[in-house]
Amino acid sequence: MARNKIALIGSGQIGGTLAHLVGLKELGDVVMFDIAEGIPQGKSLDLAQSSPVDGFDAKLSGANSYEAIEGSDVIIVTAGVPRKPGMSRDDLLSINLKVMEQVGAGIKKYAPNAFVICITNPLDAMVWALQKACGLPANKVVGMAGVLDSARFRYFLADEFNVSVEDVTAFVLGGHGDTMVPLVKYSTVAGIPLPDLVKMGWTSQARIDEIVDRTRNGGAEIVNLLKTGSAFYAPAASAIAMAESYLKDKKRVLPCAVHLNGEYGVKDMYVGVPVVIGAKGVERVVEIELAGKDKEGFDKSVASVVGLMDACKKIAPDLL
Ligand code: A3D
């Protein structure tokens, strides 16, 4: 059986970590792409030279032209620029929207059968624009945010309870970042929901609230510490979990930004909800009934994504 081909569009901090993980997990051959000359070539050569030490077989190469991604099975997009001091949200949107247009055109031409995972921020708007730009079916274009947000939540909870991260599950909905909605009652330790753990005296509601807050601001906490960039290890690991579920038809239930068509009362936009990822891409949206504070939080999150989409439509009316 031929190896899978995985293209990484953007070879910065996350792109490099993605390539390393694809190698270590032997998920396939890797093409790193970037507009910066030498970066994808240098990183892929460096990583290839680690393969004899770590004992993995993968071809890793770098490119500055889209031809190199031809026939890719999976494409992970991190291309774009981060928000710099003095740059408005609209400035960032207009730059990264142009990047999504270019990337989308490249995918359309060279890899129309790929499963595409977008990571570029502002995530929910960028994955929506990327799907329009590449024209692939919506079930084959998803955004990574929920796996990362729930991993942060799971890590903080495991730390709080002093239990293995493996035994903590978390359920998050909504857009990426401050408006994400962690569903406390569906988050568990070994199947025991958090509200029960509060009753059992394992923790207090106040501590759970603090952990939810820290999760929502998880990205900003790391930016403040790093000062020159944003998180990259956990974002890369999260996208790899999505790619692996697709490539191995694992049918994992993962929170992803997906195109909704009426589910959760939302139409033609990308929002984070739990989905089944298998060989057909997004195979099923897990739709639960929301009420009270959870519904309020979800609606607020959807409204903030609509705000981003409206700004995008003004900037690129031809595309969107
Ligand atoms: P960084 O290390 O700056 O890498 C971005 C790369 O994109 C650079 O190597 C650029 O040269 C390249 N690039 C810029 N324009 C283009 C273009 N037109 N075509 C191809 N490549 C281009 O950033 P990073 O890897 O740390 O982060 C990448 C993106 O992920 C950013 O937008 C972050 O905001 C975002 N991010 C999202 C999450 C989520 O959870 C959604 C988490 C962390 C980072």
C-alpha cells in the first residue's frame, strides 16, 4: 500500500511540529510548503535527518510552489500572519483572507480529494473562507480549535484532581477562544460528570469556574509567556489527532469547527461542535439539546463568529 501524502501549508512553528509528529507517528510522507524560501526545505531536511535516530520511514520535502502538494490525502493549513501590535482585527482578517484565497486556489488545482484541516486564525472565519476558496465539499474541510480547547480543559482538570489525563473527558462547543462553551455536565473523570465530583467533595464549583476561565484564555496565557509567538505543540498535536482519525477511519468523536447546515439552529457557517471523523471526512454531527446558560453561551459564540464573517464579506465580497 502506498504511503499517505500529507501537505502542510505554512511551515512556521506549528507546521514544523506537525511535520515532526507525522514522521514520529509514521502517518505518511510530508510536503512542507511556505512562501518563505528555504524554510520548508531546511526544516524538512532537518527532520528527515532525525528519522534514522527515531526509526521512522517517511519522505519529507519542502516547496515554494503548489505543484508539490499534488494528490495529497491530507492538507493542514497554518499559513498566515499573526496579529502584531497596532494591527486591527480587520487588518489581520484582510491579510489572512488573501492567504486563504491563495491556499484555496492551490488546493482546488492540485488536491481536490484531500481532507483539509485549517488552523489559521481567526479560525472559524478562516476555515469558512478556505472552504469557499477551495470549493471542496464542506465535509472535507474542517477547522481545528475544539480539540485544543478541550485538551487544555482536560489537562487543567487532571492536574486539579491529580488523575491521569487519559481518564478525563471534556465537551466543548462554540467558536475558538474566549467565547468557547465548555459543557461542564458532559465533562467527566472516568465517566463521573464534574457536577457529581463537586458533590463528592473532589473540588468546588468556584474552582471549576476558575478552570473554565483559564481554558478560555489558554491561548493568551501562552502568548503572554512566549512574547514572540503563540502555542504550537498542543495545536499541532490536536490537528494530528484529527488527521489520524480520517486516515485510519477511526471515527473518533472530536470537537471541530465544521460547516453546519441547520444543526444547532445554525446554517451555512462554521462553528465548533462534536463530530465523527472517519474516512468520509465529517461523517456525523453530534447534536445535543442545549438549554439555559449553555444555550446562551453557544448563541453568544455564534454571534461573534457571524461578526467575523460579516467583516470578511465586506473585505472580499467576490469570494464570499
Ligand atoms: P508562524 O510560525 O508565523 O507560521 C506561519 C507561516 O505561514 C510562516 O512560515 C509564513 O511564512 C507562512 N505564510 C504566510 N503567508 C503565507 C502564504 N500566503 N502562503 C503560504 N505560507 C504563508 O505561525 P504558527 O505556526 O505559530 O501559527 C499559524 C497560525 O495558526 C496562526 O494564524 C495562528 O494564529 C494560528 N493558531 C491557531 C490556533 C487555534 O487553536 C485555532 C492555535 C495556535 C495558533
